Amino acid sequence: MGVVYKARDLRLDRLVAIKVLPEQAGANADRQARFEQEAKAASALNHPNIITVHEIDRAGEAMFIAMEFVDGKTLDEAISRKGMRVSEALKYAVQITDALAAAHGIGIVHRDLKPANIMITSKGLVKVLDFGLAKLTQSPKVQVSARDATVTMQSDPGAIVGTAAYMSPEQAQGLGIDARSDIFSFGIVLYEMLTGRRPFAGGTKLSMLVAIVNQEPAPVKQMVEELPAELDRIVGRCLRKDPAKRFQTMADLHVALEELKEESESGKLTGPAPVERPRKRAWRWPVVAALVAIGAAGVWLVKRAATPFAQQKVVPLTTYPGSQLDGSFSPDGTQVAFSWDGEKSDNYDIYVKLLGETNALRLTTDPAADLYPEWSPDGKRIAFVRGGPPDLRSPPAGDAPNPHRGIYTTSPLGGAEQKLADFPAFGPMSWSPDGKWLAVASRTRELNGIFLLPADGGEPRRITNPKVPAYDHAPAISRDGRMLAYAACRGAGLSACDIYVQDLDAAYVRQGSPRRIGNKSLSVVHRLAWSRDGESLISDGTLASYVQTYLWRLAVHEARPPQRIEVSGPNVSSPAVAAAGNHLMFSRRLLDYDIWRYHMGGRMEPFIVSSLLDVAPQFSPDGTKIAFASERSGETNEIWVARADGSGLVRMTSRFEQRQGAPRWSPDGNWIAFDSVAQDGVAHIYVIDSGGGKPRQIAETYDGIFPSWSRDGKWIYFTSDRAGSWEVWRAPFAGGAPARVTTNGGGPALESTDGKTVLYMKSPVSSPLFAQPTPGGPERQVLSWVEHRAFLPVEGGIYYIGRKGDDGKYPLAFYDFSNSASRLLTKIEGLVMFGLTVSPDRQTILFSKSVSDGSNLMMIEDFH
């Protein structure tokens, strides 16, 4: 705001302080107006605890304010590292609140209250300084001229003015403020006076502001012994986020502190009762000292020996409903940005929160999905992808244009977004250490590979060039910027990936050929993260099953198998390592689906249940048995069979070392077809005798998922992206080469009861339902939407589960071929997954739905 000189008033022979506006700001009308405002606001006040302004004038181009000289020190110089005595803090707090109450009484809010703006004279008198950011909130009760009114400098909406560490939440967000903002700032000052520390921490101004908006400070009583309970309550009330829950006037706060001060001085005020300690005997001290010395040495030796094997602690970072995904640490390691589908699980947006705190700040509100946030190295921007798939296990079908899709950046405090590029990003991104580039993956036919995008706009630079259907993704630039790691995957959405490292020069140009790290492939790799020392990479994925995913450590400079990080547990993904602090963050999926039974025209009830996944039920052709997929054995998905009443559970694929799913009975009931993902991540179609035995692989069905039978039992349909896009194929049950069925995109398929038509979706998960003649021919749309391949053609129509409605429920309906109309049967609460089945008498429908579904962010403390 200016430079302050100690000077002498030659006319009145007194010391004064002269504050001079810097000459370089002399031509700045805004700075001049604020400078004048400081003088006018302060000169309108006549109070012993507010500095007295003598005059405001101009000397040539230089503006100056002459004010009283205060012989003393600022409050921040008076506060020790452990804070002040309670009595001393109360003495000054009463004076500060009295001064501010006087200012508020004539409509002036200070807006920059902090210890550096409060002076204490040698006699213990408080002087509040620098009303330079004051704002007249109402017509002042003093005489002002018309000219004065033109320089009151009402701030523009959204402007953030003040000192970051002492702002109120509303001030930090650029919202309108009143006197209650000063009450919050005073609460911060009083907290610091009592404890010697500020209530809100942050390595940068941005992180400080986010802390003020979201973080609840530790109570003063936790840090100050013998603190009066009433004083702790007063500080806490000052620091309420909601202005309506603070003290409503500074005058009321002044009275509360004055009464507390009087009780303290009279001896009536006491803190918590002191703990009574037994009397000590002098003869014990030599023995105690020796024992302490021996114990300390022992503890040191134990700690030294145990350090490499110290127990790591896993703590939750988010516990909100729905799914929180893809967390990114701020550069100082105190905050995380993440994607959350909200309390209603209806749309993914970007949020920010502080470690250890509950509340999160929402940054985006677009109706398209906002995903994969990545904090810039300087902490000023968060990049994210708009319009991508939230789950890479279910990549989008084809390359249909998305008008919302692109890469955006936004401030960690919210506000305007900036579109960086119309780039079809696929999955997480990674900043270069200098913040000039973003490593991004794309998986379209035209742009397939890893690219570097200029952070300030410009053309992408290609780094890798895989051939469809192979793809590269999950780029991660090392902390020194000299290496780029990525996952090179073989083709299908569930295929195996090898982890590669590409050397880069100082300009991020490729140097030499990429080298593979680790000697085993991982399936379902979602994200890679560099360790702090740059010697290893953390990856998610699995060696055998796409249901049970883990975190893995891969050595960068040694050829050895991936090492599983056991402490994280299963069903985890998306690792992120903090640049500051030994923290590893990841997303843990909370997944429990059961099989439910609907009695036609009647009740709905849980049917086959466990604490893990039970999905994809299928009645046998005679209706006496049910095949389904389950994780209930604990390690991977397997095929199980039960009686029609749910009893007599038998595991069909016991000790079959691969993940299995999507069971389908043959028309004669003698066989069950299913898909399975091998150790190399490639999916195949298998069949097993329904009476038991060893599974047999159907020839040449690699990258095949979701099998079904032709009505004559001679063919097995399956879905594969072996040709570069998801299509329906079929292979002879007796053996032979598969044939392609669809040419314009196709997913899970079932034949009609007469065998003349094949009905299929366009995506492996959810999409409209199409039909085409079995011999081939033009396709037509039958249903506008089928959820999670939950459809079953029967004679005369199709049973199906449709798109979730505005009430959050899924319609279970029957589409009648005779009138081309759907009839609602019931509505399903919760999320549905993987198919439905109808008993032969069409009186019972089975389907899978969630008991719990979502994901939370977790963190490993002291990760090493």
C-alpha cells in the first residue's frame, strides 16, 4: 500500500508517521483512490485504539498521509512461538474488538485485520492500523462531501482483496462481506495470540484460501493447557464458516471478551482442573534416569531395525456417497483434487479438499462428466478431461464425436474454466515439471497413442504410435522430466498391458527407444505414478483377474516381477504419490452386488447374496438350476451353479486360475459357456460340462467376451474388438474359425427364439438395442436403451431393464412385438449390473443390483 517514514511535524513539533504512495502507482487511479480511502476511513474514526490521521495531501505527484507515530511494536512481533499468556491475550483482544466495534458502528469494515496491522505501545495500548482495504458498507454517520463519496471504492463482485491467511471464507471466495468478516479475521488473530500458530495452514496462497473455505481448525484447547472453556468456545464461534453462526456484532464479541477478562483478573476464571500427580521421592531419580537411558537406547535400536518394515497406515480421504475417483495431490501435499459423481451419483464433477478435513469445494458444474483432474506443478491450475468414460474397463464404442469433450483447466478456488484443447483424451494426464506440457493419451483411429500438449495451447506432439487395436495410455512424466512412463496394451478393453519408459531430453523430445520395465504383464491398468525417488513406478491392475485389482510397484532400472502392495488391499486403482510428504493415494471400490428375485406382479426380494459380487444369473433351459458369476471364494470371479430355489451352491470352475464371468446355458442344458481373462490379459470363450469337469477353450475366440448360444446350439456368439471396434462375432461350438456378424458396431448379442434375428447392443455395457437378420442384412433399432446388457428375448417380446429415470430408479419392462410398445413391470432401486434372466414359466425374473457401490479415496501414510 505504500512506504512509511518516521518524521517530525515542524509546526507542532511532534513525531508523526508519513505513509507515501509509491511513485510508480501515482498514475494508477485505483491505487490513488484506495490510498485516499484509507485516510478518509481512518480519519472518520475517533477512538483511542485506532491510529489518528492528521492529514492527507500531495507533494507534486506523490500522495501521502500524515498520522500519529506509535512508539511500540506490531502484534506479530509480540506473539511468541508458543503464544501469549491468556491474561495478556485478553487484554489486547478487548481493545482490538472495541476499536473494530467503533468502526463497524459507522459502517466501516477493516477487511485486512492481521497482527501486522495491530500495534502495541510501550504502555500496552493497542492501535489498529491500515484501513486501506476498508469498505463502506452503509452510509457513514459522519459528514462527507460529494467528492468524498466518489472515492469509496466499492470492490468489483468476485474480487479477492486482503491478506490470504486472515481472510474470512466469504472474502476468500470474492463474495459480499459485512462486519462479520472482520469477526472471522479477528478469530484467526486471537487463535494465533493464544497458540502462536495460525488455524489454517497452506504452503501457497491458493492452498491457504482453500483451507479457510473448507478446513475446520483444531480447537485451541488441544494446544493450550488450562485454557478457559469459555474462551475456546468464543474462538470457535468466531471461526464458524457460516457468518450467521458467528457473533453477529463486534460489540457483542467485545462484551463477551471483557467479561471474560474481568473474571480472569478476579481469579474466578479457571481452566480445566489440573491433574493431581503423586509426590516424587528423590531417591528414585538415579534409578529412573538409568532406566530411561537404557530404555531410550533400546527403543532407538528397535526403531532402527524396524524402520524398513514399519507398519504403514491406510486412512480414508473421502467417505462421501457415490464414487470418488482419480485423486491428484497439490504440489505441497496438503490438498487433493478428485472427480466425484455427487451425492445423487448423477454426474461427475471436479472437487478439492484438504487432507484431514471433511468438506470439499466443488469446482465444476457442467452436465458432461468431468474426470481425471491433475494439479499443475505451480499449484495454480487443475487440468481435467470433460466428456470421457469414468471407467477405462468400459471404453466407449467407436469414435462418435462428443461436443463437450476436451481438456480444460480451472483454478483450485473455482471460477472460470479455460478450454485447453479439443483433444479426445483417454484416461489420466500428467504435467511436465515446468508446467509447459501435458502428457495425454488418445484412443481414436486418427489419434492413437501418447501425445504432449502445450499447456498454453498449440499442436500436440506425438510420442507413441501404436497400431489399432493396440493402444497406449496412462502417461506419467517423471519428477525430473527426463522419462515418460506409459502402459502399452494389446487390444481389447480387458487386455494385458506392458509398462514402458521412454527417455526424454530437456525439451521433452524422445531419446532412443522405449524400454519395458517389469517382466510380467498387468491387466486393467488405469494409472501410473512415480515414486518420490524416481526409482520405481506404482501401477494399478491385476495379474489374473479384472475384478480383483491391486496396486503394484515396478522397479525402473531392474528387470523383476511387479511387487504387490499388500497394505492397499483389493479392488483399488488410480495411484497418486504426493510430491511433499510420504503419502500414496488411491481409489478403493466399495462393491457388493447381489442377485435379486422379482415375482411377476408381486414382490421383489434378495435371492442369492454374499458380501462380494454375485452377478449375471441365468436360468437353465428347464428352469431347475441357475448359473451365475461370483467373487464369494475371495480371490477372483468364478462360475457357480445353484438350484432354482437358491440352495445347493456348487463352484463349477474351482482352481481354474483365470477370472471367469457371463455364464450362458446351451439350449440343451448340457453346457455352460463363459468368458475368461488369462494371465496375459487376453479374454477367451470357454465351455464346461454342466455336470462338472474341465473347461474347454473355444478355438480362436481371443479377445472374446459375453458369450451366448445360437438357438440350434451350433454357434457361440461373443463380443470382440479384434478388428479395432466392438463387434459381434460367432464361432462354431465344434471348432473352427469365427465369423464376424456386425459391421457397424455391436456388443453383447442374443438370438431371437426363432433363430431368425440377432439382437445386440452397441457397447459392452449400456446402449440402445439393435437387431439384424441372422444371415446378415440391414440393422434396425428396437429399444432406445438397455442397461448393463440386461435384456432377454422370449416368444412375443423382450424383457429388459431400461435407462434410469428422474426418480433414480431403473424400469424393468416388457417390450411387446405385437404393438411395438413397452409395459412397465416394476422399478428397481440401486444400480443394476450384468444381465437378467426369466424362468421358463415367465413368473420369475432374476437380476443383479447393488447393495453398495461406489469408491472412496484412501491414503497410505508413511509410504516407502
